[in-house]
Amino acid sequence: MKSNNTREIENVLKEIFTPTYLVVEQSTLVSKKFKILIVSSKFANKSSSGTNNDTEVFQALKNKIKIQDPTIEELDIATYVPSKFDVNSPRLFKTYKYSSMLPNFSKQLVL
């Protein structure tokens, strides 16, 4: 059964990225750790914008990654464009700790 936090994270990511494939799992050992696998065509043209896909995921979840009582303190993220995703292939997740995610926001976003 999914937690409320997991459902909320899924809803935010669905709204912003309109993914063709999305998996959000909460760790059973660490309550504020989540694993996100997201496939979206919105990741296709990022070379000109100067942001990477993981940073866009952080920004989408900024209300969950905040200084006061954060919902998320660690993320394992794998992002793909639909043309590069095979459901049967192994995934490469990058792990981000709370302290490494915070610098991606201005102070107004995290307070």
C-alpha cells in the first residue's frame, strides 16, 4: 500500500512531467527516502536550457524538500526520455542526499 507522501509525489510529477512511465517508491528502512523512475518527453531538449533532468525533479518537489520538516531527505532518481527507455533494461539511479539538494533552491523556495 502506498503512503500519502508517495501518492502526493506521484501526483506532482504526473502534473508537471506528464510521464509515459512513473514509479515512486518509499524506502521501508528510511522513512524520508524515495526512489523515482520517470520517463517523460519533457526531458528531451535539455541541452539548451542549462538544467539537468534531476534538477527539474528537485524543483518539482521543492515543497517536499524544505528546511522545516522535509518530507524528502534522500532521493534515488532515474530519468529517461521515451525513446531511450526500455522497461526490461537495468536502470542507473543517482542518489541525492538532503544537503546536496538544498543548494538547488533559492532561500525563498526552501523556507
